[in-house]
Amino acid sequence: MDIFLAILGFVLAIIGIIGAFLPVLPGPLTSWVGFLVLHLSDTVPMNWLFLGITLAIALLIWILDYIIPAMGTKKFGGSKYGVIGTTIGLIVGLFSPIPFGFLIGAFVGAFVGEMIYDSKDSARATKAAFGSFLGFLTSAFLKFIVAILFLGLYVMKLWEYREIFGM
């Protein structure tokens, strides 16, 4: 059972990295659930301080994930339509055969959202779309870094208890 929990926790940590770019998955929170699963095994002792600090970091990043794109959009004169367009474009871009289609889709979605908001001013829409896209990239990069760090900590924890897991 402990090996199953270790594998499940590892899979959750990997999904957390993928979730750094997908708006439907809370990346670092998913990685944190991987920590929790590992600590629920009988093999790895429960470390409440470690779990508490990593949960606080995951929650902070989750909150910032909603604030940073809005800040980027506002700073460049955008609207909620740009933020919504970024999310829709990202999802559409994921299914695109174009390499890095999710990035292109996020920018195009932000632009289309801003054009829906104000179809007369394409220069403003371009600037706002860039702000929304920049906010998305900043947020995704932050989530990615935290999810990678969580994966590294997870592997270190597994390595620490490797003999018990038969590794």
C-alpha cells in the first residue's frame, strides 16, 4: 500500500507541473496533495510543519494566480474580456496542432476578448492583450517553478526513505 501511495503522490506532483499551464488544474495545490498522500503512508512520518509551510506556499500561489493576470491586464489598459479571452484561447490552443499553440491561443484569445470589449480601438486591444498575456505567462511561470520545487522536495523525501520502500 505504501508503494501505491508513493506512486500516486508522484503522479500528483507531475500533474501539478502540468497544471501550472492548464487553468483547470491548480498546479501547486495538486503537487501539495501529492505530499499529503506520501505523508499518509505508514512509511513516511507525518511532518506537520513541512505540510503546513508547503500548503501555505501552494495557497499563496493559487491566490496570486487570480491576481497577477488581472494586474497585467489592468496595467496595460485591459478589461475582464481580455482575461476571459486569454483563458479561452489557452484552452483552444491546447488542442491546436501548432507547437506552443496554448501560448499563441492565449494571446489571440486576449486580443479577441479586448476587441469584443471595444472593437474600434485595435491598438488598445493589442496593448491590453499583451498585458493579459504577460500576466498569464508570469502566473504560469510562478506556478511552474513552485511545482518543480515541490517535485524536487517529493523526490528528496522518497530518497530519504528509499530503503523502507525497497529502492
